[in-house]
Amino acid sequence: MPDLPPRGAGPWPGRFVWFDLMTTDGARAEAFYAALFGWHVTAVPMGPSVYRMIGAMAGPIGGIVEESAIPASHWLPYIAVADVDAAARRVGELGGAVCVPPTDIPGTGRFAVVNEPTGATFSLFAGSDGSHGTDPDVPLPGSVCWTELMSVDPARTQAFLTQLLGWREQQQDMGTGSPYRMQQLADKQAAGLMKTPQPGMPSCCLCYFLTLDLAGSTAKARQLGATILMDATPIPGVGRFVLCLDPTGATFALFEPAQPAA
């Protein structure tokens, strides 16, 4: 096994540090992703329900939550903040909405689920000592290596993100007719922001999972019951990705980085 890069201890304010799959079928989702990425999933009792903790090569990266009443399965990313309550209040002041108010996670920290003004959903998270999530600077196969916000009104979303999190945009021409807004936080790239690519598509977040064999992972995902929404698409100088729909209806992407020049 190759040496793994060192991991930081956190916290990582303003960065994506945890990823939950909200799904209508927890058992089916667990079987799919465990087979696809080699995850070890541990059942953690949470009162009347069970939280399926995801263990990947990078360590714990998130969980699988079964919610039969949700409209559709989806990935829910968590952004680290210093104070969840203060950040949630700021969300409201900036035109967003608080979907789940600040809530304690015993022994772990505090979180709130929010919508940015155009409707994309994510969580705010502040961990207790030693529970800060997964290191965003050490992407490893089977873990989330990039998070993208797709917005019906990128300018409005950008203003919100800048005021809430201090993210600054660096616009890039991706040849799609509208700029790709790289989100910069100090010297780190925190996320991407782009206009929703199809008319009528709601604002949302998209998680990219790292693979070193895109063709093999794509074939395996299809064999396991995924629907391929977009075949391998190059990002010049960066890599390639495939857009997928898991068997429970959640959208995600597989990403293979570009090979360094010899």
C-alpha cells in the first residue's frame, strides 16, 4: 500500500468537511457505495434511527441517513464554521433559509441545515475537540474531492457565499457560455459555482468522488445499478468526470485527475 499523505487535525473553517447521503433506501445505498468504493460502513444508533457511518481510505467522511419522506435522495455536504448559531442567523439575514435549526450532535458538535437564497441545500457544522470532519486537503480514492454548487442565479449565490463564508470568486471560461466561478478562501480552492446547466433544473450541490480508474469505476457503477447521466467529460488540464445517478436516485460524480506530464 502506498504511503498516505499526512492529514491535518482541523478545524477547517469555510471548507467542506463532511458528507451525508440522505436516501430513501439506506440498505440499498450502503450496498451500492460499499461495493463501488470499498467503504466500510458502521451502524451507529441515533435514538430511534441508525446512522450509517462511512469509513473510506481517508477515514470517516460522512454517513448514510435513511429518510423515507424526502422528495428525492441527495448528497448533503457540510461546511465548517466557527459558530453554527451565529452563521445560521447570518443565513437568514442574507436571504437564505434555515431548514433544520442549530442542533447538537452528542459527542461530535453542532449543525444546522440551510438553503442559500436560490435553493441549494447544505449544512453548517462546528465540531467539538477532535471531531472536525475529514481533511479537505487530502483527497483519497473513494472520498469527496470536490463540491460544486449549481445555481439558477450564480451572481446572487456568489454574493451570499462571499458574505457568509468569505469566499472570493475567480471566474474561468469553461466554454459553456457562462463563467465557472472558482471559490477561493485565502490560498485554498474551497468549491466551484456555476449556472444550472439545464432549463428548469433547481439549484443544488454536486459531490465529486475521486477515482484513479474512471473507466473501471464507471463500468462498476453501471453494473451495480447506477444510471450514467453524462459519459466521461474532460476538464482541460484538470481531469475527467462522469455524472451518475445512484440506485436510490441521488446524483453524484466520479472524477479522475489528469495524469502529470512525464
